[in-house]
Amino acid sequence: MGTDYERELKRLLGGDMETLRRLMRTCDAFQCQGYQMMETYPFMVVRGAGSFGVDLVALRGELSFPIEVKSSIHEKLYLSKPKLKEQLEQFIIECKRANTFPIYAYRMKKVTGDPWRVFTIRIEGLRYFSRLLNERIPPIRETSGGNHVLEWEEGMPLSVFLQELGRMLSQTVR
């Protein structure tokens, strides 16, 4: 099932009209505005391979970011299993090395409205759009035990993230 959501996010970010319309049917007007931005400012989205690679990479102009896609019926998703912890640690190392920031896209199942939330991990030394976005997106929370948790309610709705991107991109197009 996880690959279904990877494909859904790939199509949303890529501006696929059918996928955008299907998702927007359950969204309010404000949420729809964010998704409509992808009609004007779509990304080229590439699917990754391998269990320790990233799921997607979104590219548009000078902006690019790797995306790890997670889904659940639960509001909290703990990244405490050894494989998930190792994956997160490797993700951070690779992002620092490439001077980019990670995105965790969390898809809540069986939700009306915008089912997607985005999170990041703070990376020092980023520039331009990457720095601005890394500062605006909520970070993944770390528990007192050193584990990471995605709390769906604490994430930035994908529609809001897309509105932010649209505003930034429209200012640079002028």
C-alpha cells in the first residue's frame, strides 16, 4: 500500500490534473488553492529505489528536495524500529552532504480534507529557498528516549506547503 501513496504524491506534485481533482473533492476552498498551485508550478518528481534510498525527489528550477513517504491510520507514527532509525540517520547524513533538506510526507488514511502532512529535520547552513522552507516546515519531534515521531496534527498540511512554494516561485518568475 505504501507505494500507492508514493505514486499519489508523485502525481500530485507533478501536477497530474486527475489526481489533483480527485484529492480536492474532499478539501475545503483554502486547501484546494494549494493543490491548484501544482497546475501552474508542477515539479518533476522521480521515484527512488531501495529500502534505504528516498522514495521521491522533487525538482523544479533551483529547488529540489528528497521525500520519504509514510502512511498510517494512526495519528502518531513512531520511527523507533531499528530499520526506520537507521533510514532517518542516513537520510540526515545524505541531506547534509548534498546541502539540501529532508521532507517526510505523512499520509493519514481515511481522512477527509487534506490527508497529507509534511515534516522536516533542521539542517544548518542551507541557502535560499531550501533554508526558508526548512525553517517553515515543522520538524519531526524527538522523544525523550531519542526516538522520532511523526504526529499528523503537528505537521504542515501539504496544501499549505504548496501555497508557500507557489508564492516563492511566483516571486522569482517575475
